[in-house]
Amino acid sequence: MLEIRTLYDGSGVPPSHCLTKILRETYNGDLFFSESSKRPLIFGNFVQTLDGIVSLKIPGKSGGVEISGRNEADAFIMGLLRAYADAVMFGEDTFRNAPGHVWTAGCVYPPFEKEFHAFRRHVGKGSLHPLNVVVSGRGHVDLDEPLFRNKEIHSLVLTTEQGAARLHQKYGATLPATAHVLPGDTALDPSDMVALLQAEYGVTLLLHEGGPTLFSFFLRQSLLDELFLTMAPQIVGRSRMGERPAFSGSLGLPPEQAIWGTLLSVKWIKSGHLFLRYRV
Ligand SMILES: NC(=O)c1ccc[n+]([C@@H]2O[C@H](COP(=O)([O-])OP(=O)(O)OC[C@H]3O[C@@H](n4cnc5c(N)ncnc54)[C@H](OP(=O)(O)O)[C@@H]3O)[C@@H](O)[C@H]2O)c1
């Protein structure tokens, strides 16, 4: 048992139990999302240090595990969110920094793989895994990565025309991944990405796993409904050049445009990690 404890839960009462019994007990409470019909509900998930850093930007040590300290409860919650999602989205840099990884619930928290699958069946998801969506404007995606060879996981690349041309040049006409071309020179418009996922893949719950560069595009367009934020009780500093990012990347809003949140829940474990959920 992970011994996650709930300090506060203001997320409301679901009409009936949403999570299966074992997931509810492990999460120490239920979890549900109020979906809107207009566009997919978008929820982000990050782990940060007490001083707000999400990546150390040290080769081989720049991912979330160094930030969370390989915390099991954090991995469980990541898995739970992936199990809930129709699609999980991430930028090319996050993809490149996690060789061999696939964005499934079981990959991030293997002890609960069967429970996550059972949950997806229970809520009527059409597949055992969320659609994995890699975003790369320039098309620098390594299609030889296991993600694109895995027949159980539906994956796709969102890119520009220039990016698709680069992928075709490198991998030929038959791409192992479905590459979708959207308008844009190098940067895609988040609303185009969301509209495509909704129209062509029926996505209603979209999990955004960053990184900061991609996430900041969504924040700029207010395309975020909820944020799951793990606070890891460590301080690492921004470094002299300030290159260690917060989850908001290069966003720099004036106070009158700040994105305020409403606290939905607070959980904790004895290691001192806090698990915060906000509606934004
Ligand atoms: N602690 C956490 O919770 C957490 C979560 C996620 C990531 N991370 C870490 O954060 C680091 C990566 O962050 P990052 O900000 O450098 O990278 P990122 O956002 O994952 O990826 C940046 C790349 O994604 C593509 N991209 C982003 N926005 C785009 C847009 N609007 N249109 C088209 N393409 C777009 C571009 O790829 P192209 O250059 O190919 O066009 C860009 O260079 C990694 O070390 C990762 O492990 C930590």
C-alpha cells in the first residue's frame, strides 16, 4: 500500500464510484472529471521541486524521476491519469529524453498494470492504452523508438509540412507512425491540435505531460482545465544561467493576465511529497 492520505478534497461527489475499488483505496478517494461537450477536457501533470523546477537539464538526468526522487506514489498517480486519458500528449524533447519509454499507465507504474487495464475496460475505453501523441514542428522524431514499433499502442506525430517532409526523407514513404500535418512554420497552434484529436480520434480527455515548451503554448491560449502538480520536497536551484525551467516554460504573464486556480484536492505521503489538484 502506498499510504496516500487525503488532506482536502473539494472536487465534488461523483454520481457513482468512478475508480475501481483498488484504485480508489490506493488514491485514497475517487477521481472524476466533468467533461465539457465543446472541446476535450485538458489536464496537465507535472512534478516540481519546492523551488518550482521540473527539469535539471543535465544530460541523462533531466526527467521527472530526478525531480520526484523516483517516488512511487507520484508514479502511481501518473499511471492513474494515463489510465483515465483518451490521449496523452508530449513534446519532442520530453520524448527524446525518455528513450524506450511508452506513455502508458503500466509503463510508468508496472505494479498496477492489470488494475489500470481493468479500469479502462470498466469505463468503456476502446483500447487498453491512451493514444500517444508526440508534437514536433521540425519533425526531429526518432521513429525507431520502441513506441512506434509497439503494435498495442496507437501513436502519432503532430508536425508541420516541413517536419513531415523531413520524416519522409529519413524514413521513406511508409512511416511507422501516423504523421499528421497541421498549419504552422515550426510551431503548431494548440487549438488545431486539440480539434484534430477530437475530430479524428474522438478524444474527450487529453492528458498533457509537457514539457514546459509545449505546455506554455497551451497556457498562452488558456487551453488547460486542470493541473495535477506533485511537489517534491527538494530544492535544486535554477542554476547560474537560469536554464532549469518551471512547467510554464517561457510564459511571462503580467499580473492582470495571471492564470489563477481553484484548489480541488491535496494529498500527501510520509516522504513529504504533496499531490495538488487545481481547476484553472
Ligand atoms: N518534471 C516533470 O513533470 C516534467 C514533465 C515533462 C517534461 N519534463 C522534462 O522537461 C524537459 C523537456 O522540456 P522542454 O520544454 O525542453 O521540451 P518539450 O516541450 O517536451 O519539447 C520541446 C519540443 O517540442 C516541440 N514543440 C513544442 N511546442 C510546439 C508547438 N507549439 N508546435 C510544434 N512543436 C512544438 C518542438 O519540437 P521540434 O524542435 O522537433 O519542432 C520543441 O523543440 C525534459 O527534460 C523532460 O524530461 C519534466
